[in-house]
Amino acid sequence: GDSVTQMEGPVTLSEEAFLTINCTYTATGYPSLFWYVQYPGEGLQLLLKATKADDKGSNKGFEATYRKETTSFHLEKGSVQVSDSAVYFCAFYNQGGKLIFGQGTELSVKP
Amino acid sequence: NAGVTQTPKFQVLKTGQSMTLQCAQDMNHNSMYWYRQDPGMGLRLIYYSASEGTTDKGEVPNGYNVSRLNKREFSLRLESAAPSQTSVYFCASSSGFGDTQYFGPGTRLTVL
């Protein structure tokens, strides 16, 4: 069935380190893919999205590329900041129009 | 522009009590959703309303009811709260069903 698998957290990095959060999905067809971010005590905010294969979504220095052949949508950032500390969710719309979420990956960035 | 608003922010209930979580959006969106978030489980869809006048069950509807009061408002009701309903509840809306969803700040509910 439809599902999203994210790397387990928490991920702890030093400021200015390179970030990768892995995300793979199981879906029918080629869905739109999303990364949402949840800062402490807040709701989810859309971080970036990609709607077709080989598209690259980007926002606030974060990037993710829609890889059809590996069914992946890994999130990357070249230099993280303390303010990037949050929980990151990978998600896609299934053919029934419902948003399927991964379990979330907590990122903690230390100064 | 407030986006999606939810009330209350926090609530503590005793087992068996009832309550309604309120959600409103000011983006003229057609579709609205209720999710619950539990540790290590991501977000799970409780109910959704693809358009005004319609509601449908999501992944975990048991113990909940919803009302799409008008285009702006979508409420979630717990008729007889249980400790298993302790969670953080998020409301979301989208322009159309399957479009990008925008989330409210959440309601943290504890059932004792």
C-alpha cells in the first residue's frame, strides 16, 4: 500500500554542516511530492514540493529532487543553522487524493 | 491574512467528556481536513471535507464526528473522550482536493 519511509531521527548536526534526510515512497503512479517542516510548538508548513519526475523543489536553502527510478525525494541543505531545528515530514498525494506522511525526522542543530 | 486558525490551543478532558475542536480558514479553500499527530507516527487523517456539504472518513475516524458548517469552518467532535484520543490535532485546508494543504497551529488534547 501507499507509504513513506524517512530516516529515523533525531539527527544532530553542528551549525554549517551538510544535511541529508532520506525519504523513499511506495505509491501507484507518479504523485506530487512534498516536504513539510514543523517548528517546535507550531503546525506544519510547506517547505518545498515537486510535481513530476526530475523536478527539483527548493526553498530557504533546502532542495529535494524527484527521483522516479529510485522512488526517492531526499531533502538536502548545504549549511544548516540553529534555526533549522525542527521536525521534517516527507509526504505525497495518493491516487485517492489523500496526503500520505512519513513518520517525521527530528533535526537538532547545535551552535 | 490569518490562514487556518484552530481553537482551543490546549485542552484537558476527563474520560467520557465531550468537546468540539473548531477550525476556520480565510483562504476561500474548498477542501478541509482533520489530522491527529502521535509520536513516531506522522500525521493520520481522521476526516476530510472535499467540498462544502460533503464529509468523508479518513484513516482513523472511530470516536470522532465532523461538521462542515460552511465553506470556512470545519469542526471535529469527540462525543465521549478516551485516553487513546490524547494527541495533537491539526486542521488543514486546500484549494481543491489533492492540492497543497495549509495547516493550522494545532490543538494539544489530553484525556485523563
